[in-house]
Amino acid sequence: MLRDNWKFTYTAARLGEGADAKLKFHEERFAFWKKHKEELVAEIRKDGLEVSEGTALGYSHPKSRDYERGAKVMVRNDLKDKLDECMEKLAYHAGKKHEYAGWAQVLKANPEDRLEADMEDWLFYFGNN
């Protein structure tokens, strides 16, 4: 079967509707991850920092060299990983918002044009997220 070569004809207006739906989805996901990031940053500021002074400073008479090594301030690794995930998701959905907003503008500017779309095109505009 030649289904890889199939073409379907859509109006630009119909494809624009698909672009709008995808844009809305990515706007919602972006808002979700932005809120999640803000909550996570608040948690990090509240209690996500740890101070590691090392074992030597726990003795009753630490040596001067023990103090020279100093203490280390660390962000809890689990919170850092969650923040990294938030930033990746925000970058992804921001890019998709920009991409679908551009397609929506182009297609709405030419609503009566008839365009051929293959399966990948259809999935781009109408496929499940």
C-alpha cells in the first residue's frame, strides 16, 4: 500500500484551527510548569539549602586547617533535579508556543487556500499531545 504517499487536502483555516488547539495546549503546559517552578523556587529558598561543614569540625578541638577547608553550601539535589526538569519543560513549551503561534498566523492570513497534508502534517496539527 502506498499510504506513505497519501495526501489530504485541507483549507488553511482548518489547519489554523489545529494550530490554535496546539498553541492552547502548550500555553497551558507552559503556565503549569511556570507555576511549578515558582513553587519549587520558594521551597528552595525556604529550606532547600544545606550547609556541610565536614566531619573534622564536629570534634571538640578542630585544627586550624579544618577551618580553612570551610563549609559548603549545597542545594538539595532532589530540588535541583526538579528545577532542572521545570526549566527543560518551560523551554520546550515556550518553543512550541512560538512555533504554533507562527503557523496559526500564517494559516489564518490565508484561510481559503487549499493545502496538501500528509500524515506527519496531520499529526503536527491534530495529533494527540
